[in-house]
Amino acid sequence: MRLEDHSGPSEIVIRCQEHRSTRVRLFAPEAHGDDELVFGMEAQADGLQARLERVEVHPWQTEYLSTFLGGLAADFRGWDGERVWRTNHLGLAATFASGGHVRLVWTLSDSLVMPDSWQASVSTWIEAGEQMVQVAEQAREFLRGW
């Protein structure tokens, strides 16, 4: 069942602070009851454009994307290693870099199980403080808390 009462934004765009032409766009969110959220995603950088019409998120598979991004924003002083969030066609890896920036690597894939599938990744550099807070808040509104 498709819910039409989505009150959040119909899309969000996350741009790289260093290379403004590099961006990730999440669009057309649809909630299917309480157990599935579907949205489209597009990644773009110089010479690259990848698009998925259907990224599915289920609450029992992974922590909510908005929770993951909120955790990155809360840890604005930094962390060691890589933090990873993944669902069916989307992976997001975050590392804290020098100068108070977060590197987000967005990886789109058309299939996790097919041997002839494709993957595309783009990196967005985000300021760890206020800019990361804004990304997390926009994602929470877009995903309705998912």
C-alpha cells in the first residue's frame, strides 16, 4: 500500500563541499506501511551519472539511515576507522578526515547477487559540524525518521 500523505520534502541533494558538481540526490520517497520505505537515488560527478529508481529500506535489516547520519553529526569531533551503513542497493561509508571534514562514499549497485551487476561510487566531503547536522536533519525529514 502506498501512502500519499508524505509531508517531508520530495527530494534532497547532498553536494560535495570541495567539488560542487559532485552530488547525491535522493528522491520520491514512498512509505509502504510500517515495514518498508522506497526512494530513488542518483549520484553524479564529472564523467559519472548513476541512478536507481528503487532503494528499499526495511527496519529489520539495518539501522535507519537518518539515525546513521545523525550519529555522524553528533560525533563532530571525530572518530577512528570507517562507519558503514548498507541496504539492498545502497552503501554509505563514512570516515572522519583531517580539518574537521567527513568523507561520505555513496555506493549504488543494481544487484548484490548478479555477477554482471554494476556499481558506482561518489565521495562527498562535508564539514563535520553544522553542515553534517543539516544533512542529517534533511535526511530525517525526507525519510520521515527512517
